[in-house]
Amino acid sequence: MNNNTYSLVPFEYEGRQIRIISDEVGDPWFVAADLLASLGLDRKALERLDDDEKGVSSIHTPGGEQAMTIVNEPGMYNLVLGSRKKEAHRFKRWVTHEVLPAIRQTGPTPSQVPCLLRHPCPQRSKTASVLFC
């Protein structure tokens, strides 16, 4: 991934925020620090990823632009499938059943998020409520 600036779309998983960006073609990239914390892994786990599964991107945050390590979808699966922790199984199910389908259906465009957050759908999951209303 090149070093363009991208906006974050936050998802909530078990009380933790998982920030995700989409690249120029719409593929999701996960902020590595969030992903590792949710999986109970340390930064050393990133060493087993191939170079095309991780990168650094300048991301707009409330504190300004920050360079963050990011992991693409195949890299996320590599981390999840390579982990024997039960956190990884729960996380994989959440990503494959809620996050990725939501991103593929709506795209995490930052301009949509504030409007969508004002109109929650109580009959849907939190992730679906944010993205589909």
C-alpha cells in the first residue's frame, strides 16, 4: 500500500475499537495495533507476514496525521489462522460474519459514517446498524 492519507472507519469488537481503512480499490486494511490487541498478540507476530500483507500508511486521526502499521485482509487471516488463542477464533468469526460483509456491501466511506451513526437500527447488530441505516 502506498503512503497516501486515509480516513479510519472504526468497528467495535468485544469492547475494543478496530480501525479499518480502505485502499484505492476498496480493499480493507486493519490498523495493526488494534488487530494485535484483539488477538492477544504482540508486534512480533507481524514478522511472519509477507511484505505485501502489511504496510505503513498516513492516517487522519483526531490528533492529526499519524503513520500507522496496517495489515491487509490476507495478512489478517494469516495472523488469525496462525494463532492458537481462542481470541483468534472469536475474532475470525466476527470479521467474516460482520465486518467484511458490511464493508463489501456499503464500503466504509468516511462521508457516510456520520450520517449513518445518527440513524441506528435496533433490530441489527451494532456493525450492521452503523453501516446499513
